[in-house]
Amino acid sequence: MAATGRAELAARAAEGSLARLPGLGDVTARCVAESLAGEEPVYLRRLLATADRPLDEATEELHAALRGDCHSHSDWSDGTESIAVMADAARALGREYLVLTDHSPG
């Protein structure tokens, strides 16, 4: 999507075809369309509105049980961060492992 120009993004948003771009799902497509329209994306508003809420007991237990991440993408494929930054973040979160699942060019 980074190589897609603003004019093409706007055209795709108008016709509803943003989600057809590689690596762009429905939620991200809605966020892009709302941003292009000058709106704060609904998804972002919901995240901000709930950011300070404590987790319920079951979610907290699940979160505490997480030891690592088995699905991650670096900037070697369709992710946005370097492997080093991702590893540092995983360590900061107390993770024991991080599985890199980048896509091949093919």
C-alpha cells in the first residue's frame, strides 16, 4: 500500500475496492477510507476509548499465560518494523519467543 498514491487510494475508497490491495483487510480499508474523508477512524476512536479500561479476569489470565507470538511479519515482507525492533518489543512485553512468519516474494 505504501507505493499506492493518494489519488489511487481516494479512487479505490470511492469505489469500495481498497480491501483488494495486497495486505489490506476490511478494517484497515475502512480506516484508510475514513482518514481520506477527513474523519478519525471509528476503529481508532474505539481503541482510544477503551485503552485505559482494565482487562476482565479471564482476559487478564489469558494475557498472563502468553509466552510468545507465533505469527509476526517484519519489514522484510509486509510488516512495518525491523526484526530487531520487534525482538526488543517482545522482550519488553516479557515474551519468551517471537516467531517470524514473513512472506516470500513468490
